[in-house]
Amino acid sequence: MEHLSKDILKLYMNHELDVEEQERTESHLYDCDDCLNVYLALIESQTLKHSVSDDFTDQTVSKIYSQTKSHQKSKKPYSSKNRKLITHYFLAAGLTIVLMLTGIFQTVLDVTNDYQVETSTSITDQLMQKTNTLLDYMKGDHKQ
Ligand SMILES: [Zn+2]
């Protein structure tokens, strides 16, 4: 398997890849710690200025964690890799606006509950889809 170039990672971070390429990048990141580290470094250098607060992320992740824990019996513990990825999905999706809608918590928890049966890729797909739906909804709302 070839490693991902920084250019690809940047495009991925900005959601500028087509769907197919995005999925390929995503699954590579799940399998390859080297590329993940490069990617996380990219994120950290870019998102600190306009990110959601660390506090929020911590709270969300701990909510997800406790929810996940109560639904899992002998699953592997929640890894820091997943935590970082979740952080990224909040940051990259520009969720600052969406986070004002408390519904996102339920969405995240619902999606997380599916974690045991779904692949990680489909979780992110669902999350991104819900985000887009919310954003579209809000845009439509403002036009009235
Ligand atoms: Zn790689």
C-alpha cells in the first residue's frame, strides 16, 4: 500500500477530494499510523485558530466514551487514535454552528451506539451526512 502524500491529506482535510478518494484516504488513515500522524500534525497546525474549544471536545468525547462503555462488554478500550479522529471530525466539519443545536449530541451518541456493528468509515459517513443535512436545513431556514 502506498502512503498518502501531504497534498492528498490537505485536500482531504479541506473536504476537497471526491467521494471515492476520500473513502480511500479515510481507510488508509485507519490502517496506517504513519500517515495518521502526518495528518494530525497538519490538522493541529491549521485548526487551532478557529476550532471549537478543547473543553467542548473533551466533554463530547467523554460522553461518547461513557455511552460506548456502557454498551460494550469486552470490546477494546476507546483508543486515543479514535479520540483524535473524532476531534478532527468536529473541527473539519466546521461544526461550530451545528454544535449550538443540542441535537448533535444525540446524533453522535446514536452513531456511536452503532459502532459495534458498523465500520468506522460508515460512522464518519453518517456523521458527515447528518452534518450536511443540518447545515442545509439551517441555510434553508435563513432564507425565509
Ligand atoms: Zn500510510
